Amino acid sequence: MGTGEDPGVSLTNPRSRAAGTREGAGRPGAGRTVAVIVLVALASLIPLLGPSPALHGTGEADAPGTGGIALLRTVLFAALSVSVGELFINRLVRSVPGAPAALPRSWSVAAGAVGFAAALALASVVATGNLIPDSPAAVDVGGLYATRDGKLALLEVNAFLAAALCAASRRPGTQVLPLAVVIVAEALRAHPTTEYSPLLGSGLTLVHLTCSSLWVGGLLYALRVLRLWRGTQAGTALLGRYARLAALLLAALTATGVASSLRRMPPETILEQLTDTAYGRVLLAKVILVAGVAALALWARVRLARAADPLTAVTPARAEVYLLGVVVAVSGLLTAVPVPIRW
């Protein structure tokens, strides 16, 4: 008999349920595992190969290492989303009446470690004047303390390390503090002091990054929980509560995304810049993908409300989380291409 998320687990069988609790999230089928690996590999190619087509014909310069930096930021965003999403759904689980005790194995420790590695690599780039270091000797660690970007990079490195340690402790909920530090540092980094009204830009990015992490990471962990709780009313209740909050998150993401775009691309130039600048092209791709994600989310919500079996909503929700992974990769690329500020 299987364990964890394996379909062979019977929620009415105490022995199999206990095994599921011990094992946490079980192992999906080989075909699904291969499909996920392929999708992750394809998503990783977006930040690596994306800069060249995005910059083609725009006249904008391609900074050294743009693809690598975009990939590192994609990894950093993904790691942040996994940890934030688990905290979010675990809080929802506590409010679900009759929720089973079994929960999937946490990925927060691994996510914190991966985020730490990505943040450390990005800090090394900052330490060499935003260039890819060709040797360890080229990294001026002490110089990080002399610049605003360097201090923020170090703050993210330390915050991810603290988050991983908190996740591994007896009180994993304490990782919310270092994860909040990562979000604040990333929001400040995205808007240098030389920018017009940088605090407004940082505030918009803060809300946008927080909501996107809750949405992406929350959906991923919710689906893992539902696989473990299949056949229970608690699973339907959890999915319904997540769907209601996800609608609010989507509204906040849309509002902050539009506001941020209008700050960097004034209304009278936005149509031109969407096709003639690298930032605009990547932003347009992200908008199209998010529209697809929203359509899948609506489909899942309709199934949840009207289908004879509400848990059939898991099918479009699973497609939604895969597409959200691609959105995260495009977001990583968006942070690396030149920003067309027009003041």
C-alpha cells in the first residue's frame, strides 16, 4: 500500500493514514514527475534565453550576464513563494473544521537553502560592480557594506539563511519575519533612490511581491494538501477558502501591476513601448500569461461552485500552478532587462 499522497492511501484506514502522516507528501507517478521536470527545465530557459529576443531591434544595450541574473532572480522568487505559500495555507488549514492532522512534508527548509544560494550569488554580482565575477578574487565582499544595493543584497542573504533555520526549528512559523525582510529588501532594491518617488514604487512592489508569493506558493501547497486529503469535506472547504482569498490577491496584483507599469511607461507611450522596448515586450508576455492564469482560476472557481464533485476544480488549478511557474520565470526576466524610465 502507498503512503503520503499515493492514491493507495485510505483516509479511513488508521494504519495507512499514520503512514501518510509520517511520509508527508508522497511520490507522484513517474509520468507526472517527468512532466514537472520538463516544465521546470523549459521555464529556466526563459530567463536564460529571453534577454536576446527581448532586446532585439530595440537599440538597448544587453548588460553582461543578464540571463544568469534573471535566472537567479527566478530561483529567488520561487524559493520565496514556496515558503510564504506554506505559511499561508497552514494558517488556512487551522481554520478548516475537521481538518485531518496529516499534512505534506514541508519544503521550506530546502526553499530557504535554495533562496540563500541564489541571494548569495546575486550578492557576488553586486560586489563586482554588477558584473559576473570571473573568479572569487574579483568579489569585493567588504565593498557590499559601502553601497545601498550591497547592503540590501547582504540583507537578503542573511534573511534567507534565517528563514531556513527557522523552518528547521520547532517553531517554523517564525520564518515569517525573515521572509518579510526579503520582500522589503527586494522592494527597496527594485527602486533606487535616483528614481522619481522611489518609496511609492517600493510600496507597489512590496504589495505586488507579497500577493504573488501568497498566490503562487499558496496554490502549490494547497494542491499538495488536497492530494493528501482526497475524499474529505475538509479538502473542499480548504480549496473554497483559498479560492476566495485568491480572488482578492489577483485584484491587488492587477492594481499594483498596472500602477507600476504606468509609472515606468507613461500612458501616452505605453503602446509603443510594449513592442519597442525589452521591458515592454517582457511585460506584455507576462500580462498574456497572467490572463491565462486568471482564466484557469475562474474555471476552477466555477467547477468548485457548480460541479457535482467540487474537487474536480483541482484539474484547472493544477494547470494554473504550472502556468504560474512560467509567470515567475518571466518575472525574473523582467527584473533583469533595462527599465525604460521616462522622466
